[in-house]
Amino acid sequence: MSRKNAYLLIIGLIFISMSVWQIYRAQTDLTIIYLHSTNPPVTIITPSNAPPAIRPSVLIAHGFSGSSVLMRGFAFTLAHAGYTTISWDFQGHGANSLPLNRSSQSNDLLQDAESALKVADATGLIDTQHLAILGHSMGSGVALLYGITHPDTSATIAISPVKQTVTPTQPRNLLLMVGSLEPQFVANANQLISSAGGQGGDLTRGTARELDIVPNVEHISILFSPQAHSTACSWLDATFGPQPGALNYSDRWVLWFGLGILGFTLLANTSINMISSSSQIMISQKPLWYRLFAILGGGIVATIILWLVGLIGAKLDQFLGLLVGGYLIIWFGVAGLISLLINRPDIPNPRIRVLIKGLIAFAALWLGVGLLGNFVWLPWLLIPYRFWIWIPSAIILIPWFFTVGSVAKQAKPAGQLGWWIFQSITILLSLYLSIMLNPELGFLFIILPLVPVMIGLHMLVISSKHGTWASGMSGAMFTAWLILAVFPLQ
């Protein structure tokens, strides 16, 4: 091993160690109770740094394609502030294996919130007389409805709120939060605060109303915003009073998560570079314009084909039993096949060393983005059904990532950057067109900003110069796992 590789390995291990230490350190002084065999699966987080006490309780509801893990920043901040939090996975999400009905509305999902409270109350840790509810996006509709149908709920916090009926008196003590970079939700929040009687009111009477626009965040990043966390905490303190044993805590998990990803990237790069490659004959590639056309053409034509197939009644957004995520898998499959047929690259026999490199890249992404993320933003360990459809999903995705790897194989670092940008633009443009043609796919618009990030992380871990099979296989395996971890079951 060269000295350079040794240094990079050590730095990578240091970054990973710091990341894991800080992520676990956030749980200090907290008791976390997992009740995942219940319906729905429930997680209770309560302070452990003060004498046992029945504290005000906060129900925390996640949004579409989210989970209780995604709301962990709010849960930890409120628990450190002295509250007991109850979070759960809605039907079809996270660890909840019950399918989500496509037509489910807040009324249907309200039962999950009520059931979660019932499960948590059986532990004896919950004060149902001093209760608040917080929800994000889809969960905000549940939170608003819960606060109205349970008028003894002391406070309701709706983040990136959806449309719901509110009045000047119900729900009690209403706080609306929305990111400045999500204009559609800002407009809806303004309508809600107007229907609720405008800002102001009296906390002691339960008529307090406030709209807080959090700067420089959008629909997803608002969940990791320290300002959003502290605003929610202050609202509850104003409602219930400061809690005994409260700590001044600021959630920085996402930063330490990023450091962990960087550490695994360094380990993967170093390990892959240490595996010698047999000399390969440089095969002349097709003109640049032709390779660009192959990728862009594959994406756009796939969108049009799937739209036409949808016109005859095919439920593509429910492919493999996944809401919206099924469409994403089949889009990658069709786009990959079309791009492969247009570009017609040489397809070498996969060499053992190349496959090992691909497995190392997948392992780094699985551990860094996934397993560390299991404590920060999504439940990464798939329930049985999701796991069994992972292999066929990965096979469907291979043509796209193989083709992208083949057109960029001889590119230098600057060229690899260019191909990352072009691939990201192609996917974003194609999926935006999909949303325009198929409004039921509208949720894809919210997650579009994550596409360049995930594509970029894969290209940072392994470039196609290490072999098109290595980049194609690792990209397909990682992306398929990610889709299956995120999107709800139908």
C-alpha cells in the first residue's frame, strides 16, 4: 500500500468514527423505546436526565414517503427540551408493512395517529391531558385534523402544511411553519393563517396563531433546520411552560452524516484504486453529440412511451406495489434500454476484479448513505417484501447506469463532472415532463432536488473508468435500494 493510500484510509476511518460518535452522542440523556411490533410501529423518545415524571407529550407525524426516522431532528430537539415524543410510520411507510391506499386522505390516516397514542399510552409514560401534535406535509393534514377532532389537544404545529379546514378557535394554539423555497406551500400557509383568524391570539385561551417562514429551506431541508426545531420548541414552551431538565440542544445530525459519507467515499476510492486492473484496449467512442443524444433521447422517449402506456389504463405508478416509486423504477428501465439501443456500446464480459470494485462501491454507499442514514433520515433496513423485490428492481436499472458509464468511460475528471451534470439534467427534465403528463406523479417534484445529490454521490464513490460493469452494477443496486427504502407500499 502506498503512503498516499494509507493516509486516505486513516482519514476516512477518522471521519467515519467522528460521524458515528456524534450521531450516537445526540442520544445522550434520552431514553428511546421502539415498539415496532405494534400497528402502527411506534417510537417513544423521552428525557432520562431528570427524575422520572409524566411530561407533556408530542405526537409527531411524517409526510408522504417519509418515516418516523425522518422526523428524528424534531423528536430529539423536543425530547432534550423535556417533552416525551411519540412518532410512528404511517401505512405503507418505513417499518409499516400495511399498504397505503392511493386515495387515503387525512381522515383515513388519522386512525394511525390515534392508534399510535393508544400504543404509547400503554407504557405509562404519556400524559394525554397535556398533548400536542406536530406534522409535516401529509402529516400536517393529519395534525390539523387531529387538533380539530380532539379539541383538548393543547397545541398543533403544521410544517409545510397541506390544505385543511381550520377556524379562528380550532385547532388550539396553531403554529404554521414553511420554507421560503417552497412557494406552493407558502401560499397555502398564508391561506390557512387567514382562515384561522390571522396571526396573534391568546395562548392561555388556545387561540394563538403564528406563521413562521423559515429562510433558505425547502420541503425536505426544513426538517433539518435548527431554526425550525427551535421555533417548534419555543411554541410548546409557551403553551406548557419550560420543562424540568430541559437542555439547550441543536440538532446537527445532517452535518455529521455528511462527514460519514465523505469517510466512506475515501475508503471506497482508496480500496478500489488499490485493486489492479488488467490493461484494456481503448475502444474509440462515438461522437460526443451522439452520446449526449443517447442519454437525453432515452430519458425523453421513455417518458413519452410511459405516458402513452398510461393512457390505455396501465397503473405504472403502482408498479411492483410501490406508490410513485414503481414508476421511477420502470422509467429507469425503459430509458436505459432505449439509451443502450441508441448508443450500442461494446459490452465486455464482466471481470471478477471489476465486479469486486462495483461491490465495494455499493458497500460504501450502502453503509454511508444508508446505514448511517438509518439514524438520520430514512429506515434503510428493508422489510421482507421490499427486500425481495430489490434484486429484480436492480436488474431493471442496470441498462441506464451501464449506458451512462459507457458514454463517460474515457472522460477525465472535468468530463466526469460534465456527465454528472448532463445526466442530472436529463433525469430532472424527463421526470418534470412525466409530472406534467401524469399529475398523479406530482410527489416526484418534491424529491427532484435529491436526484443530482444521489447521482453525484455514486459518481464520487466510483467512476466508469474502473469499468462500466462496476459503475453500472453499483449504481443500479444502490438506486434500487434507495427507491425501495423511500417510497410507500401500495
